[in-house]
Amino acid sequence: MSFFSFGKSSETDLSPAEFEARMNQEGARVIDVRSDGEISQGTLPNAEHIDFFDSSFKSNLEALPKENTYYVYCRSGMRSGKAVSHLTKLGYKAFNLKGGIMAWGRR
């Protein structure tokens, strides 16, 4: 399976309420994988930006420390799901915001 193929596990998908409850725990880091244009519309509190479409996206993910737990989101949950799938295959503890930032507004 290539990095950009779809293949996330439902075990790593969190509802907006679950995501919100966990994202402020000790050791948690929130990662926004949307584009620069998308994040100009606003981000979740304390979110770090790693643009999914940046040529160094994969290496930026792999440079993250493994001792943290990552809560990853995008607009709809597709890109963040791919990022979470990649991270978990590398041994990271990572979770996807199911439905992305669009679902966040409906929580």
C-alpha cells in the first residue's frame, strides 16, 4: 500500500467529542494537516501545522517524537486518516478526528 492510499483503521478514528476530551491530556499533540489556505480559516487550540501537500510531509511526520500521542485532523478526515495510518504503522500512538474540522463544528 502506498503512503497516499486510503487505509485507516476505525480503531484510530475518534468522534469530535472523544477527540476534544483527549487532545488536552498530558503528552498530547494536535496536528493540523490542512493546507496553508485552509488553516488561514482557523485552527484548533495549540495545533501544530504540517501541510499534507508539502513535499517534506512524510519526513516531517517521521521526525515527530514517539513518546507523544498525536491527534491529527484535516478538513474532512481523509488526509488526517492517511497520516494517522502511516504514523501507527511506524509505531506512533495517533488518532484521527473522524469527519475532520467539518465535524468539529457540529459537535
